[in-house]
Amino acid sequence: MAEATMGNARFFRRSGPHPLAAVVGVARGIANGRDLLVEGVAPLQTAGPNEVSFLDNRRYASALDQTLAGAVIVHPDMEARVPVRSVAIVTTEPYAAWARVAALFYPLPPVFPGIHPSAIVAEEALVDSSAEVGPLSVIEAGAEIGPGCRIGPYAHVGSGVIVGRDCRIGAHVSLSYAILGARVYVYPGARIGQEGFGFACTRDGFLSVPQLGRAILEDDVEVGANTTIDRGSSRDTVIGAGSRLDNLVQIGHNVILGRCCVIVAQVGISGSTVLEDFVRVGGQAGIAGHLRIGQSAEIGAQAGVISDIAPGATMLGSPAQPMKDFFRQVARLKRMAKKG
């Protein structure tokens, strides 16, 4: 098996080399040191004298001592630890700087404007001339594809759907009853805008309730592979600007996410629940319907949320409870188990 490397040329196209000044500028940092032509990025452990690396967690400071990297992005508190052989690029946000620098060397693949011959595009659809429509994809009547978009193979864009500028829609994605803002990334297999789980109970069985809302994804949202976002029933389902949804997330009808929420894999959010701005939800957590989760609240992995959560609270366990109460409960259970 081939040796694992960062940015393997088989899969990733690298730009550069770039002068150190350009790297520092992209990092939005400060550096004092020799001129350097930077050829790429790499972890501290493997970076060479013409590569840039970073340290964001003090736990790995020992790797900083041994690194051969030509330049290292660090917090001001760690500047003194950078070896003399390396140039320190100092910033208060090393990880964000690393993200920007890595994107400098490995930009997104370019969009190749045009419609693949095997794609099916309705005459009534509006596809910008700068957009790319991939093989065997379907664009239905009334759909709009904005400038700079890439529609992947086998994707389905339903009637009336609007895809804003510079969006990336992955393979096998389906979009229906949906409005996407600018720079929205939807990864392969995601389903957006399908009917929600709504029905009335009658003596004769279940009666489906028409789902008459939309799914709105605001600017800079990312939706992971195989995630599902139901359209609203009585109001729109809304994913706020800058939010990040991991793979295998389920968003129920009428759910509203505020700005920059983070939802980790296998989370389920039931219908009509509202998450205010900057809420974080750990993996496999479940949130009941018709609740309100306050701004900047944090919900731990596998938590079961059955009531509203105050802004800024950290909740753990099932049913979810404040973090201090959860750990007190765990400690009591341990003491009881020891007493046997």
C-alpha cells in the first residue's frame, strides 16, 4: 500500500509554490524571518524545510520542538517554542489561519461551464452560462442554477428550486421545494426538501398532512453526505447562514436553525424546534419537537433533549440535564456501585 501523505497528488491538485509573504498574508498573521518559498503544507511531524505547518493545541507542543517545517503557524503564547530553524507565523487564531493557508495550496477544483450531453435540463429551467451540470443530472422546469455552480452527476434539482451562486451540489443529491443561498455545499446523497413526517390519526388509520412549506438554506451552509432536511409543513424549514451539518443528520419539518449552528453526525431534530445562533449539538443526540434551544447552547453526544434549553447552557445525558448535575449524578452512581 502506498505511503499515506497529506494532499496526495493522485487526488489533490496543489498550487504554488508561494512566497512566505503571501502565506503570511493569507494567514492574517505576523512573521519575522528569512525569505522562504513555500511549496506546500504538512503536519508538524512530517513537514520539511519548504513546507508550512501549524500548532493549535498545546498537547502537541512536543512535536513543535522536533519539527523541520520551514514555517509554523502558532498562537502568540507558543511563539517562543518555535525552533530557530522555522519561521513563526503568529496569529491569535492558528486553526483558522491553517484553513486559509491550506486552501491557498489546495483550492477547490475549478468549475467547467457547460451542460453534459447526458444531463436532462428542461427548456423552462434557467442555468447560468458559467455553471457546470454533470452527467445524468436532471434539472426540472422552473429551476434556477446560479453563476459558478457545480451540479454533480445524478443530482436532481426539482421544479422551482433555486440554487444560488457558487454552490456545489454533490453526486446523487436531490433538491425539491428548496431555496439555496450563495456558496452552499451539499455533499453526495443528501436529500433536501422532501415531505416531512406529518400525519393525522383517524379511526381508519393515518392521514398524510400536506407539507406546504419550503426548505431554505441560507448563504455558506454546508450539508454532509446522506443528510436529510425535510421541507416545512406550515412554515419553512430554515438552515441559518454559515451552519454546518455533518453526515447522516435528520432535520424535521418546520425546524429553524440560526446562524453558524454545528450539528454532528446522526443527530435527529424533531419538527418545529428552533435552535438559536451558534448552537452546537454532539453526535447521536436527539431533540424533541416544538422546543427552543437558546443561543450558544451546547448539547453533548447522545443527549436526549425533551425541554427548552437556556442560552449558553451545556447539557449532557438522557434526559438531558445541566453538565454539573450530570457529573454529580454519575459520581453518585459510582459511589453507590462501590458500596454494593
